[in-house]
Amino acid sequence: MGTIFGKAASAFAEAKAIIKKSKNRSGGYNTPSIDAGQITGPIKNHRWMGWMNPSSDVNDGWNDWSRLENPGNLPVWHGNFHEIKGTHPKHHWAMVMDLRRCVGCQACVIACKSENKVPLGVFRTAVRVIETGHMERREDGIVITEDGNYAPNVKKSMLPVMCNHCEKPPCVESCPVQATFKRQDGLVLIDYDACIGCGICVKACPYGNRFFNEVQKTADKCTLCVHRLDHGLAPACATSCVGRARVFGDLLDSKSEVSKLVAANRTSRLLTGAGTGPQVYYIDMKGDLFEADPGKAKIMYTYAMGFNTSAYEKLGGKAVLPAVEEQENPYKNKGGNE
């Protein structure tokens, strides 16, 4: 942690010198100033551009934000997290990822982006698809090369990732302005009014599950849909999971589904050696996933050759990938507005 705080001090000094926060705010978020010389009219090609055009019309929905709610006035912490248990919280929220049920359909990702207005190019939750294995040389192999025939011996595994709402979150401890905090019920949240967008907390997260929101000009991440939770609703990702792989609930309630799953199954958590106490539990996590760096997990192709190679040409022809061209108005002559 000493290294984090050392970097935090220098980064904060630099951030104060270069970051100029807009004073025109709406609902706790930065909104572009009309006098700033930015385009504020309808976007030219009528696409839903998200963060690529944060100055779009107020009618496009991007300025329709709401503040984080805390209707119960729950206590919050910026450190000394061990004190929370002594306050006898009523709830301790957690998520269980049952990898026996996850099919990688990405429904949770879409639900999250829709529910929380997550900008293009970034995610509050994601399902990493990890492919491991190798090509084996076999006489009956369907992949034919100059060196012989090969058959794939590979497998795919799904790794859903999100903010782990850690018991000891380094992102909270590293924030120089106490914009990020831990709530009594276990949620790690961000005060977007206080956030200066320095990005220190983004770098402090060992899981790589924070990002810089280009629309808000602040740090951002999964909030477990706190606006739903405070009104008695489960997070959008859990309610949309078609295989019931994501289960959300209260670990302090022994009758809750999450408590029963954790008690009845061998569970794993990511990067427990970092001492963060992650509150996302995985069932049936394979060894290759357990050792994977969740911040770098991505689709890994293990085949012997690519499509656009001379070896592939010898199999019958070169794969031609379609060219994608940006149209000035993709809805022209299709009933859309010009």
C-alpha cells in the first residue's frame, strides 16, 4: 500500500494542476457548458454515440443522471474497515458466480449497460471468455499443415468479473479526496460530486474493474445497482441471468440463497493474496481461471494458424474479412431523420 500512496501523492498534485472541473452540474454529474465551444446539437449521423459525444442534446438521455441514494443514511467508511462489523450492520451484500451455469451469453453485460447508462467502450461488468489448450498432432486431424495433421484439444471457460466490493478496498484508501467510500452494508461506492477524475483509484484496484467515465469525467464502476437495491430490487445483472449463474443476496441472512450456496459448495475468490477480502464468490472455478489475472483475462486463441496466413491458403483459399465503412448517415432513405 505504501507504493500506492506514494504514487497517489504525486498523481494528485499533477491532477490538481490539470483538471478543471465544470461548474455546470446536473444531478451530481458534470455536464458540458454551452459556452465551452462544444457542439450541443443533434449528432450528425444520428447514432447513439455515448461518450464519443458527451455534449449531445439533453434529450438524448446522457444528461439524465441521478445521485447515488442512501435513504437509510447508512454510515460510511474511508478506512478502518474492521470497525464495520462492530456496528452490527443489518445486511452484508455479496454476489455468487456459479460457473457451472454460466454460458457466456453476455445478457448480464447488456442489462448492466442499459440499466446504468454505461458509455460505449467500457463496462461495469463483463464475462471474460478464456480458451485454453493446444493443438495435438493426429493423423485424423481436421487441420492440415505442411507439418502434418492436427486436432484441437482446447476448452472454453467463462469468467464473469465485476467490482468485488472488497472488505478492505484499496481504491477507497487511495482516494485523495475521499470521493470513494465503503457503506455499512458492504457496498463500495463513489461520490461523483466529490470525484476529481484523477484516476488514482482506477490504478489502485488490483482487479482492473474500475474505469474512467468520459461522460461524467469521473471514476466509475459497478455499484451493485444501488439505486435498485435501496428500493428492494436485485441488481440488473442478477435478474437478467438466463442460467441463474449470478446470485445476489445477504450473507448475514442464513436463509438467503447466497448463504446456502457458499455453505454448500467449495467457493473461490480472486486474488485473495492481495488482502482485499473480495465479496464475489465463484463456484466450480477451474485452476486456469483461478490463476488468471482478471485484469488481463481475454479471449485467447490457441490454434496453430490464423485465417489470413499462407498455411490457410493451402487449405483452399484465403479468408477475406469484410470491410466496414462508416456512413455519414446510416439511416438515410430508411425512414430515419436526416
